[in-house]
Amino acid sequence: MRAIIATPDAGPGYRPDEVPDPVAGPSQVLIAVEHVSVNHGEVRYARAFPAGTMLGHDAVGRVLRAATTGTGPRVGAWVIALGAGAWAHRMAVDVGAVAEIPGGMDVAELAVLPTVGVTALRALRSTGPLRGRRVLVTGASGGVGRIAVQLASSQGAEVIAVVGSASRADGLASLGAKEVVVGIDAIAGEVDVVVETVGGVVLPAAWRLLSPGGVLHSIGWASGEPATFPVNSTFAPGAARSLRSFGDVASPGADLACLLGLVRDGALRVPVGWRGSWRHLDEAAAALLGRRVAGKVLLDVD
Ligand SMILES: NC(=O)c1ccc[n+]([C@@H]2O[C@H](COP(=O)([O-])OP(=O)(O)OC[C@H]3O[C@@H](n4cnc5c(N)ncnc54)[C@H](OP(=O)(O)O)[C@@H]3O)[C@@H](O)[C@H]2O)c1
């Protein structure tokens, strides 16, 4: 079958190649992949993977072989999956990392949800009730950002979306952002929660805005720049502020089903900003890393 594999010493760090079909374990389903998405880290850090690693994590496809344990979706079901080796004609993935897509949904666009959706959902859920709280989302024009804006605002938060330039603000107000600001320095007042995906100078600036008892979720570092915290900036009187790392997308099946439910019910819009064949991965990756995609890249596996 055809797959995109890591080539740490050549080209952009990946290339399409012919590889053996994956062999599904007893508690795995084998999926015929039809649509995938591209995550920031997958292309930015492709060279960090050992040569030959099958890349990609987010997929939509049909079940070719059900799990022999008798659990999980049946043969022929459309599923959404989060697991290793998604950029391929076939993918073997644990039943706990898939969710069956309810009938009547546009299956293709759902492929962009797994990584960014589970990430935003879990980070915000770990914060507690959001009603009435001020939630700052940095890198709001991107994949995690566009989901976080919607999830927080639909739970009653007052969402402030930060973007890098005026053109990157498009669509964020209609997704639920109360304020869309260019650059974090334009924000006045304290915030209770931060969903932070940019790093560099943005991280200490966001930390400075955090209220006593507030939580900053450090989810990513899209800037690729180091951060410097001013002396004494990590202690203050009053309730403790928290800076939390995020990286737990294990066993995402139930959360994938939750995200599908939100989309089906019209509570979450799927932020597809670029769509094309997986043969155009280079072009898609350049657009994503060049900050020209409003949301997510969706690739059709033809
Ligand atoms: N911890 C986890 O499990 C997890 C899960 C998903 C993602 N992540 C990480 O979270 C970060 C965001 O992911 P994403 O999917 O939202 O990425 P994305 O779609 O590429 O969005 C990133 C946003 O960051 C902003 N940005 C600022 N400086 C940038 C730069 N130098 N290059 C590129 N973007 C820059 C851009 O907004 P403007 O153009 O408006 O400035 C862009 O929209 C990445 O670092 C990713 O690896 C981590």
C-alpha cells in the first residue's frame, strides 16, 4: 500500500512510498483510510521521526476488518480515528481510539478533528466550569485555536482570540470569540484561563495576564521561539496561578464520539481551511507552516 513515511535525511523529512499493509492486533480495527489531516508538529518535526516511520495521526475511513475481541465498530462502518500511521491507504488502530460516525454527516471534513479536537476538549475540560470566565486563546487562527474558541464560548466563557495579523482574524467572531485582537499586548484586564499554542514571547505575556487562581494550558509552541520569564514573575500574592503542560491524547475514543456529537448537533463547526489530494502534502504543509491556512488542512487519500 501507499503511505507517507519519515525520511529524516532527505527532502522535507517525509515522502510517499510503498510499504507492507499494517497487521491489526486483536483489539484493533483495520481501516481503509479516505481522508486525513495534517497537524503542525507532524510536518514541522517530521525529521525527528526514525526513517521509515509511517506518519500522520488523524483519519476518517471505513472499517475493513473488525477487532477479533468482538468490541468496536463493525466491518463497513465509517469511523474517525486518532493513532499512528494515518497517512496511508490502510491503518490499524485500537478500538479505544476510534469513534463511529453517525449517519448523515459529511464524513470527509471530520478527519481534521481528532488531534486538535481532543486536545482543546481535554485541556478546557480539565479547567472546570467555564461559564462567565474570561478565556484567552492564542494562535486562535490555527487548528487548536479554532476549536478552543468554539468549545469555550459554547460553555458560556467570554473568549478573547489572539491572532498574529488582521487578516488572520477572519471568521473567529462568528465562531464565538467576543474579542479578536491582533497581538497579545492589545489585551486589557485579567483572564482566568489561557489556551496557549504559540510559545516564545506570547507565553510570558499570557502568564502576566492570568488572574489569581487562573490556569494557563501550554499546548504548543508554534512560534519555535524561546520564552523568557521576567524575574519574580512566577510568584505573586493570592491564589496560585498554574502553568500546565498538555500532551495526553491517549484512549481518545469517547472524546472523539463527543466531538462528533457536537458537530452533528451544530455546536461545533469543523474548521477546514485547505483541502486537496494527499499528493499535494508539500503544498499543504507550506501553507500551514506559512500561516496561510484558516484552521486545518484536509487531505483526500486518493
Ligand atoms: N500538546 C499537544 O498534544 C498538541 C496537540 C496539538 C497541537 N499541538 C501544538 O500546538 C501548536 C498549535 O497547533 P495547531 O494545530 O493549532 O497549529 P496551526 O494550525 O499551525 O496554528 C498555529 C498558530 O500559531 C500562530 N503562530 C505564531 N507564530 C507562528 C509561527 N512562527 N509559525 C506558525 N504559526 C505561528 C499562527 O497564528 P497567526 O498566523 O494568527 O499568528 C497559527 O495560526 C503547535 O505547536 C502544535 O505542535 C500540541
